[in-house]
Amino acid sequence: MKQGNNKRLSAFSLAFLSMLVIGTVLIVRKQHTTPYIHNSGMVFGTVYSIKYQYDKDLQKEIEAELKKVDNSLSTFNKQSVISRINRNEDIKVDDMFAEVFDIARHISDETGGAFDITVAPMVNLWGFGFKKGVTPSAHAIDSLRSIVGYKKVKMVAGKVVKDDKRTMLDCSAVAKGYGTDVVARLLKAKGIENFMVEIGGEVVTSGVSKARVPWRIGVIKPTDDSLNVNNEVQTVLNVTNKAMATSGNYRNFYYKNGRKYAHTIDPKTGQPVQHNILSATVLADNCATADAYATAFMVMGLERSKAVLDRHPELMAYLIYSDKDGKNAVWHSASMKGKFIK
């Protein structure tokens, strides 16, 4: 009787093993025969490029999701949630806006206000000054300081409440990253394992590329390039199952005492920062977070950014800065080890 049970058990084990092998072969075959689809186009005033392995073209569904983000967060869309908030209309926010607002608030707290979704009026003031070669007056800066500050806005019962109705919100420093996350969620919901979503340089990856290797993403070298035509690569990173965002206005900087400084405005002072970071690349679990921290590091400078990264080992960072001799130098977090391809 015991011998018969052993035989039946062996037969069952053999059948199970055979099914497992056949199933594995079929999965591998499907992975190699299912095509990689490439969708591209314009969104949020920039270019998107999305590659994914699937047996159906999802561009219409992808663009429908991106339209939802635009309807929530775009200040260029006059009927978006954020535009209506800026006009002080009585409106309840949607889920997308609420999620981004919470992310922004958290990272503002973590960076001591270096990331601030109310800073746009200051950036615009200085942007005009830089173009015209005119420094904004102290009075103009002080008048904006009274309405700029992330703590001057809060969410109450699904509505944004401002301390001053003149305060304006602008989520452009996080919206591209968030839009990238939204598309990645859609692809994952479809069961897609291999994809790369890129919107204006902000990236989310999963699995492997068509070449069956980890996704490789380049970091552009900061150069004096006001025409935005030089795309020389500084380094190439292995970005697998991660989000990556880069912030850098190194194509728009000024010189002081022989050193190069990016045109980055500190939300607290209303003045250009005296830090020499030219480009901040951050890897995180989601792109909205990577996007916001990359922006904050441009404001904080090297040492303060390092302090934040010490508190957040889940983040990886690659920072390009101008050293004391005015030459480009690089610092990266220890967690970046193994990510470099070039």
C-alpha cells in the first residue's frame, strides 16, 4: 500500500514538474515574441516617449490618463483644478491634485522649504530680470515674499485654503514626474512587466528593454548651451524598476567671481541661490518624489543636499557642480554604486 502511494506521488510530482517546465517555456516564448511598442508625442509642453512590451497599442489610453493629469495640474489649462484654485474659485480638488499636494507638502517639510509650489511668482520675476539684465528691486522681492511660502496654503475638507488670496500654486516642478508615474501605473495595471516611460526627461522603468538588458538612461553633461542643442552625455545609469528625474537649469546660468551659478531662486529669500550645483539627478521609488527632490537639491546646494540624503537612504542622487576652480565636478550617494554603465 505504501509503495503504491509512493508511485502515485512520484507520478504526480513528475506531472507537476512537466507542467512547470512547459509553462516556463511558454512564458519565455511569449516574452520573446510579444512586441515592444513605442508611443511618442507632446504633453505638458514637452515630449513623451513610452516603450512597453504588449500585444496591443495603448497610446489612446495613455493619452487619456495624461489628459487627466493636465486637467488637474496644468496652469496652462484655464479649466484645470489648479487654475481654478489660482482664481480663488470654490472648488473641491480631485484625487490627482490631492496626491500631488500631499507629496509636495511632505518634501517641502523634509527640505526646509527648498521645494515650494508657491515660488513661481519669484521665479518669473527673476526670469524677466535675467533676460533684460535688470535686477528686481528689493521692494518687488519683498512684496512677493509676503505671498510665497508653502505653509501659506493647506488642504481642508478637500479644498485648498490660502492665507492670502494672491498666493499662486504651480506644480510644474513635480507634474511631469507625477504624469510619468500615472502612465507607469496604467501599464502595471495591464500586467505589463517591461516598460520605460519618459516625459521631458523624467523616467520610470520596469523590467528589461527590447534588447533584454536593464534600461539605460543618460545624464546630460552641463555645458554653456543657451540654444539647447548640446546633448553630450555625462554618464549612463542602469535604471531598473526605479524612477529617475533630473533638475538643472545649467543652460541658463551666471558668473560671479569666476564661478558658475545656476539661475535657481531660493523660495525663502527670493534671491538667486549662491550654490554651485548645476544638475541634480535623483532616483526614487516614484518619479514625483524624484522630481521634487531634484528641484529641492538645486536650491539647497551640495552640503545641505547630502544631509537630506543621509536621512533618506531610499533616495539615490548624482549631483554635478562647479568646483572652486570653476570646473565641473561630480558627487554621488554611495547607494549609486553599481548603477553606472559609462
